[in-house]
Amino acid sequence: MRLRNLSSPGPLSLCLCQNNVATVLQILGRAQEALGCYEHALGIKEHTMGTEHSSVADTLFNLGSVHRKLGHRREASEYFLRSATVSAKARGANHEHTLTAIEQYNALK
């Protein structure tokens, strides 16, 4: 019997894991740790999917949310604006994710 050689997970699988871990950490109140996971996931997404993919917009939004929770208003504002910009390009200006990112950005002004 021959055993199949299982390769290591690809970058997108790792990215999904990073996002899931970050979400759990955020729920547990460990925002600083979640931040690192989201940043790692963002780097993978931008490298593999490009900087204007809708999934990149989602991670940018998550980073904005964590920064807001940590009291980093300037950083949160920058991430929400980037999220809105990418989401508008990927999904359209009137998509609910785009509008939510704009709303979060405006709330920090």
C-alpha cells in the first residue's frame, strides 16, 4: 500500500487559519494578539490575491475594528478608509460592505 504524501497547506489555507484565530482572539478580548494575526493574513492576501480583492477589504475592515477597540483612532480610521476604497473597487460603491466601512470611517472623524 502506498501512502500519499500530504503537502503543507498553501498560503490561502494559512490565511484562513490566521483570520479564524484572529476572530477567536478578538472575541476572547485579546485584541493585540488578534491584530498580529490579521496583519499576517493581510500580507498573505495582498501577495496572493492582489491589493484590490474583496477579501483584502474584509481584512482591512477587521484591522480597523481591532485598532478602534484598542483606542487607536488614527490607525482605525486609515484601515476603514482603505477598506472602503478597496471594497468600492471590488464590489461597487453602493455595496453594503463598502457603505459600512465608510460609516465606520466617518464615525471616527
